[in-house]
Amino acid sequence: MRVLQVVSLLSPDGAFGGPARVALNQSAELKRQSHQVTLAAGTRGYKVAPVESDGVPLKLFEIRNVLPLMGFSGMTAPGLVRWIRANLKDFDVLHIHLGRDLTVMPVAALAHRHRIPYVVQTHGMVIPSRHPLAGPLDAMWTRRVLTGAAAVLYLTDLERQQIRTVARGDVRAMHLFNGVPEYPAAATQVGSPADVPEVLFLARLHARKRPVLFVEMARQLLADGVRARFTLVGPDEGEGAAVLAAIGDESRISWEGPVDPQDAPRRMAQASVYVLPAAQEPYPMAVLEAMSVGVPVIVCPDCGLAPAISDSGSGQVAEGTVEELAAAVRTVLANVGAYGRRAQETARRDFALTTVTDRLLTVYRQAVVL
């Protein structure tokens, strides 16, 4: 099958987070299963833009931020739209990782207008919103794109309901969970009394991810005498200055800056515990990547993966307060090995990328014959 996947942004700092990782992973697995797949996206930050990833051809086009105060929503990539318009007939199906932005929304509208089979996957990005761009975009494009898609892929029941609210009409909603490759397992953490365990936050430094809360939790644990070091890894998305101010002169807490998304699993494998105190996190790929390398995880109850983590014993689910998160870290550090083994077993059993791709191919075939 000839597949074109489209995502808003690929960049060396991984600024677009989970949707970019999902697109890369799905494309690579489709390629491994002998399908013809191309990944197209906007880009920024590369000295020389890559032309492939894991054997998947990349078509990357420079992003312009035409509405700087609107963040990702104000991004556009005119070259991307022109290239796709010229090459639409070369693909059987388009898979668009859809957000309310000026990069991929015009692509979805183009596919709809030309009656090219297309599937959209929203990653929790298309929900009822008071964002200034949401109303105009929904009226012009979003509703039409959602109701015209051969499939709208959602992560949770809540997201499915939110998509239907935005669409104001029937959509072909289909459930598809995020899958994760089988990354090499982490080395044994805290292998001897001399080892100092690392508690890791790896995500964008954005207010919704609550990196300052992570620092406050770290300070509380250190004040209580917990022997550990605490590291934040990720690009600054508005919270960098507040994080540095919260860290102050505490040498056992550090911010390393961004990591190339391809290197994220290896970086996670160096840690003992992964903590994501984010609010309303739909289905975080970073959590799945940590689990895949055998690192136990701590999330908040409104995270889409919280039930799986709690039921499998892959880590802890804690309310988003300093006290609750600190207690969860103490619990996990007391038995890192057992939590880590269960995390890896769960990732490989319940979130295998091969299973996701098999389901995705069924969706594509149905789209082509509609």
C-alpha cells in the first residue's frame, strides 16, 4: 500500500512531542512490513534537514510562524501543501496527524476537496477550545475535515466524545492506541549502594506538563533526606525561566535542555524512575517509551495511561501535589527492579507497535474502498 503520513512538525529538539513520535514509529513499522510510506512535515532547527528516518523517506518543508503568539497553531508550511497537491495521486491513502494549525489543516482540506481517501488521528489536539483560532478554523475546515474522513482515530472515550462535539455531525470514529517499539532494556538501576538513582522528567517545559511541580517535588524529597538526583530533559515551551528559578543553587536538580527524539529512549534507560506530572495528558508516548526500556513511571490520575499503569503495577498513579508525587517516588525507589520489569512486560504485551500497525492497515484498506 502507498501511504503518505503527514504531521505538523519534525525538529531536532522534539518540540512537537508525541504526535511526531507516533508518526515516525508508525511509518517505520509500515516500512518494515514492506509498504511504501512517506512522511511529510513542516520543519525547523536542522542545519541540514534529514531526508529519511529508519528507512522512511522524509519530505520536510520550512515552517513559517505567521502568528507568533499562537504557538503551534500559528505555524504554516506553504511548501508542504504545494508538494502534496502535486503528488496526491501517488498515494492510496493519506494519514494526517491532525491539529488545529495552519500546517496540516490545509492538507486535510485538500484531501477532502479532491476526494482522496484520508484518515485523521487527533492525539487529543482537536477538542472543544476557547483558543482564538479554534472558532474560525472549525467553521472553515475542522468540521468538514472530521465528518469527511474515512476514519477519525481516537485514543480514549473522552477524546471520542470531544471530537464529536467539535464536528457537530457524525464521524467514523475508530479506536487506536499508541504503540511503542521494543527498545533495548535499561541497565540495572541502583545496582549497588554507591549508585545514586536518577528521577527523570523528559517532556516539553510547558505549563501543562508542570515541570515546576517536578522541581518542587524534588526539593521536598531532598529536604527529607532521599538520596537521589533529579533531571529535567526537554525544550523550553515557556516554563524554562520558572524551572531555573525553582532549581536555584540546588546542584542535585538540573535541566539538561532538549534531546533528539531518536535518543529519548536511550536517555530514559539511564534513569531509575520517570515522572510526568502533566495535567490531562491523553496518552503520552514518553511514558510508553520509559516503560518499554524497563523504567517505572509515575503519572497523574487524569492521564490516559493511568489505569494501565495502576492495574499492571508498572509504577504509581499520584495526585498532582508535591506530597503525593513525592510519596509515589519513595514507593517506586524502594523496589525499582520489580516495577521496571512489570513496566517493560506491559509495554511489550499491551502496547506493541506491530499490533497497532496491523489495526492501522485494516483502517487504511477500509478507507480505500469507501
